[in-house]
Amino acid sequence: MARAVVQVTLFGLLLALVTTLPNKDDWDIYSFHINSTVSSRYATTVITSRVANRMDESKEIEFQVRIPKNAFISKFRMFIDGQAYDGVVKSKEAAKQQYTDAVSQGQSAGIVSSVGRTLEEFKTSVNVAAHKKVTFELTYEELLKRKLGKYELQIHARPMQPVKDFKVDVYIHEKAGINIMEVKGGLSTNAMANAITKTHSDTQAWVYFYPTEDQQKTCDRCGEQGMNGDLVIVYDVNRDNSFGDIKKSSGYFVHHFAPSDLARIPKNVAFIIDQSGSMHGRKIQQTRTALIRILNDLAEEDHFGLITFDSSIFHWKRELVQATEENLASAKTFALQIQDRGATDINQAVLEGARMLNANPREGSASILILLTDGDPTSGVTNLEVIQSNVRKAIAGEFPLYCLGFGFDVNFEFLEKMSLQNNGVARRIYEDSDAELQLKGFYEEVATPLLTDVTMVYEGGINLTQTNFSQYYNGSEIVVAGQITDNDIGTFTPQVVAVSRNRKVVFPGTNVTVESADVADSNIQRVWAYLTVKQLLEKELRLSGPEKESAKKEALELSLKYSFVTPLTSMVVTKPPGESSDVLHKPKEGEAPQIPTSNAGHYGLRARSGGFFAGYGAGKFKLRKGAAGFAINKLASTVVDDLDDNPIFAKGEMDLGSSVFHSIQRGYMPRQTVRPTRISLPIFTLPVLHFHQFFLKTESLSLPLCYGVYGLVSLKLLHHPNKALFVNGELDEVLLGGFKRIAIHTAAAHFEFDAVKTIVRDGQSTVEYLQQDEVVSRNSVTVIRRAKEIDVVSEDTRIVFLIHEKEGNFYLWPVIRQQPMDTNVTGILALKPAVYEEVQQTPSTILKIQNTEVIATRSTTADYSITSAPTLDCWSVPSEFALQRPINEFIVTQI
């Protein structure tokens, strides 16, 4: 509710939390990966932790993670000795006996439900035999909620121990297009900044976080027990029309509605502030500060009222007044004088606030009632159900009630139910140094109403999620999902009807294209299930009698069908024979943690990231037949006089060495050159073309540059002279392929690897490694081979070589995950992001790069720096302009 930029808080791309530091001689948490995929604002996150027992006896390993409160766990697996043990979602009643048995036997596992501000905590454990390994794999899902114009994906990292193979990979796919993306949070600053890399195109974005072990100890929120902080990915999507976008898949649809080009609606807002004795000290001080800041944000066309209460109520004014400069100054003086005292009469205070709003029905305005309290009602009417009934009758559906519960002494379920019964929401305000910012932040979400009485209509749609909304605020988003009757898109007609100021507005969907979701969007049905379960749980809370039981029954059935761990279900974690099953519950807001006693050893987990653009693209040649073969015709900025001496055609193949041929192949030239000359090359037998395409990314959302490399050459990927580290790569013979061989040289050892094996030369010895997940270390270099990548770490440098396959040919592609801080580092991977200006679009596109203007062609190319090798748009330019130097400077004579 409130502005317009998507913040994907990759919400808790969670991380293992542990209570004590493990003994590294006992345990080797040799890998901890978090992989999050966001499509149409729906995030699916998989956490994989691999642990080895190095002891000569069996030990119990505990897996403890934090996930976002809004998320549902949907899958949990353990792999031990090649055997998979799957968690099963059951109703709480069905799982209750297993949990009771585990606790009565003093088992370490059972329910663990510690709740923080944004995260919930889950735990399980398993006995691992001596010198054996265990893999934990947890999956959770959540629909990202737009607040203040942002979608936010948050990764909380508190592994309690540095992990060698730690990484976070985030992929975002939004067909509407991504118009802004940034990475924030405590783990994105200072020493950790170069552990983060990001790549983006119009509709896709990738974020990687790959901190080294040293960084996990030395960052601002780090120590010997590893990291403790957040990584937050923030983004927003394009909105080309006010109706929003609709996607369908397998008979289901989801509609995202967030118009922004609307006039602001004046509001009537009544603030009801608890000043009872329990608000003593910092809470009342922070409330005063927040209230004054909120008053500063009121527009002159707004009307407002201010009430404080303990066992009695106190008015600043008995009626709403206009937010003039004089009235605001008077209200601030009143706010500064609020003092804590007395008991708590919530009933009388809320009824008086409702009376003030009902007495001021301004046409074309939106009314809002905001309650802030920190405790239970202790004066006047104290029966919770009676208070809720009285408030519901007083408001009568005319405006929303927002309840803010300050601290943990408050009965949050009471406030939540009262809010839901009156078209509002409840929010907990945490007792902390930033409490006033929490209060101000909530107000900002509802500060700018744009529509009231919003009705979402879907003719030809069934089993719809919520379709009526009392108000729509700037920066928020309305999401509706459902099924299309008989999957017949021809009979499906969407429409939105609402009130803007004092007039009815209709957003017709007749000309809106309902897009079919691709593979990445195939989770539309799960979006519907997620939303439906969430709303049924809210219904179950606010209703009573048969309606309550009906909502509960339907929510339970869907939770079981889609394997969601909700307040109505539990995850039963199956284990090897002889061990008790664990039961994971989803806690309610504010529920106290339940931690069974345990003598288990503890351990923690972690993550990393980075990125370098690369891929393939097709260069087109014009061929004309001759007596002995073909000739190539292309525009060039330089005439080639002697082809016999040109290295491009030596030995029947093309070499990357000449930028001249690059211009011939691409047809580009600097604008400062003389009139281009069309060249007819002499007749020769057509050679085999060895061509590879590279990307040079940008830091903004503009298109990256791409350039070609020709010939079977070896390239300088990274030379780090101060660390005596040299990384070279030999290009393969596959057209538009990658590297067939990589060499890493240090002062003490030499590594060489391809897609199959790793060879290490250390002094006089040579060792060959073939096994996956094998960690090979020599001096400062560590090489980890996995199924689809090879991870190389050397002090402040981290490079991942992705393994790709094309028509049976395997090749490697380098991705820099951790850029060295040293400015003397050179090589393809050390290049800075491209910076250019688009100075002309027609008749041809001209880019200005480092004060040189060059013709560019928009082309598409596969990005091999991404595992899936997606096809992205780029500006294709000659290599000398992309690299700002001749390509020869990157060529090495031997690997």
C-alpha cells in the first residue's frame, strides 16, 4: 500500500541459524546454497545444506532455518547414504500424536516456532553415522506483497559459522518488464559489496551473493561465527496500462492491478492513541515522535482528528478539522503533551473515533481509523467479543480499521480479528529503537488513497479469491486469482469498477491480452492456492459458527492438497528406522517458541554470489559464389589490402586477433572515419568459422553490450599480479560455444580442468580428480567440482565456471562472483560495467562509448553466465569499442 517500486525482499531466503558454534573437527558443513526463483511476484526458494560427520562415531545433526512469516513451507527432504526421506504434510490432529511422543521421550526435534519481526524459525535433526554425509533440502513459497511501491525479497543470513561453499542465487522473471532493481541490506555494504553481482535484462534479473570464508568473518555484522544480517533485493515492474496484467496457465489466471496515474483522494483520518500506564517510557516517547512526523505529512485537503485514551478519552478537537498549518501546529503541541497514565478502555476510544468519522461524511473522500495500543482492555467493556461486535456495528463497513499492536504484551489476535472484521489489517510494532519508523512506515502505506469501493469482475471466472476491496492505496497492489470456466479464454472478460473521488470509474479489460504463462510462470495455480488459503485463514479468524468451520475445512483441504505448512497443518519429517519423526508447525503471530531439550551438537549454514555476462549470437555473412568458393561482402572502416598475410584466414580459420575483421563481420565503424568502403574479398575456399559471443553488462537496466571473438584462441580471463594468480581459458571448436579448457596458475601450484576432470600439478606430482562435490585445495586456491559448475576460490577472488552442453558438446563459461578489490587486476573478467549513451535511434542506432560514436545493432544472444542460458537483447558492437582496447591485449599464446 503506498508507492511504486518493487522490492523483492527475497524475504528471508533463509539461512540456517544455530545456537552454538560447531566443532569443525566434528562437522564439515561443506556446502550451503539458497536458490530463489521469482516469477509473477511468486517466490519459490530452495535451501540446500550438505554436512559431513568427520567423527568416528555417529552424531545428531540439527538443521535450523528461518523463513518469511508470509511463506508456506511446501517441501522438506533429507538425503542419507543415497536414501531420500521426505517430509509429509498432515493435519495438525493427524500429526499431534507423533509430536507428543517425540516430546515425551525428550527428543531434540519437535515444534520449534520462534517468531521474529519478519521471520519464523523451523528446526529438525537427524542421527548421522560416522564419516557419513547428510543433505537437507527445504522449499518454501510466498507471494511477494507490494508495499510503498516495492516488492521485497529478503535473505537473512546468520549461519553461526563460516562456510566454504556458501552462495545465494536469485532469479526474477517478470513478463511485464523490470523497471528498477537494487540490492540493499546490511550484507550489501562495505566489505561484502564485491561479493554481490547482478545481471538484468528487460524481463529478467539475476542476483548472486558469494562471500568468501574470510568475508564471512570480517564484514560489519560478521565474526568467527560467520554472518548475521540481511540481503534485500528490491524491484518494481512496468505498468503499461492502468488495468494491469493478467496471466493464465492450465485453466487458472492471476491478475495484478496497480494503477498509479490516478488523482489522490482527500482523506479523513482519526488517530486513537493509547496513553495508559503500560505505555510508559520509550514507547510513549516514540509514539509522540511518530505522530508528529505523520502530522507533517498530512495534505491541506485532508481532515483529521486526534484522540488519546486510558480509562477515559481525551480529545484534541471533538470533530475532524482541516489539516491547515494552524491546526497542525496545535495538534503537534497536543501530541507533545501526551502522558502515560491509567487503565485501558479500548471499546470507548474506538467507538468515539468511529463517531467522529461518521459525523464527517465528505463526498469524494476516503475515511481511515487507526488505533495504536500496547495492551488488553482493562477498563470499561473488557469482553473481547463484545468490543469486536460494538466496533463492527459502529463502523458498519463504511471505512477500514487499522490496529497497531505495540510490543508483545498486547493481545494481537484480538486486534487482528477486529481489523479483519472491518476491512483493515493489524500490524505489530516492535519495541526497538526504530519503533517510530515502524509507525511512520505503516502510515505511509495508507497515506495516499487512490480508489475506494473497488470491485474486480471476471465474467467467465470461477473459484475467485477476494474481489472486493474497500480502498486501494498508491504504491500497493491488488492481486486476484481464479479459474477460467472450462478453460475457455473466449468467454473470459475481466473488468474493474471503483470510485475515484466522487465519480465512478471503470477499467475495461476488453482490450487486455490475457497472456499464456511460459514454463517460468507455470505456478499460476499455486498462486491461486496460496492466496485462497491465506484469505480462508483470515476468514476463519474473523467469522464464527458454521461459517468459521466451513472456511477452516476448505483451508485445510487446500493446504493438504498443495502441501502447504499452515496454522492448520504440520510437516511430519520422516527419518531413518529407529528415529522418531519430527513435526514442524507454522506458528501464529506472537506465539511463544517451544524448544524441547536437547543434548545434540549444533551447527549452522550459509551463502554467496556474483555475475559476468556472456553467451552466443549469430553474425550474418553475405556470401557470393565464385569459381573456387565464396567471398564475403561487408562494410568496413578499413580496406584489407593483403588477405594472404591476414591472420584471420591463416590455416583456414578465423582468428580473433584483428579488429579489422570484426568490423567486416559486424559492419560497424566509428563515425569519425571516412566514407565506408564496401569490400569484395578475393575468392577463397570458405573456412570453418570459430565464433564466440561475449557480453559486457551495465549497472543500469539498459541493454548490455555484446561483441564477438573469432578463432581458436586462448584468452586472459583474470590476472591478479599481487596475488600471483593467473586464470586463462582456451575457446572450444563449437560455433557459439564456450571454453573447453581452463588453467589456473599460482606460485606454488597449477590447476587445469575441463567439463569432466580436474588436474593439479604441485611440484613434481600430478593428481587427477573426477568426483563431483570433491574439494581440492592447494595453498590459497580451492576448486569445488559440482554437477553443473566448478567453483574456484582464491582469497579475495571467486570465479564459477558453469558447465553447458550443446548437441553433445560440453563447454565451460566463467562467471566472476567475487571481484578482487585490487585495481591492478586485468583480464576479461576484470572489465568494468559498460557505460554508453544512446545518441541516435534512426535511421540506425548510434552509441557514444568513451567519446567515440559507433553504429550498434540490437541483437539477441544467449547468456551463458546463467545456468539456463536465457536469450537476452544486447547492443552488438565491435570488440575494440566494447573493450576500449584491441582484442589482442586479451589473447595469450598458451593457456
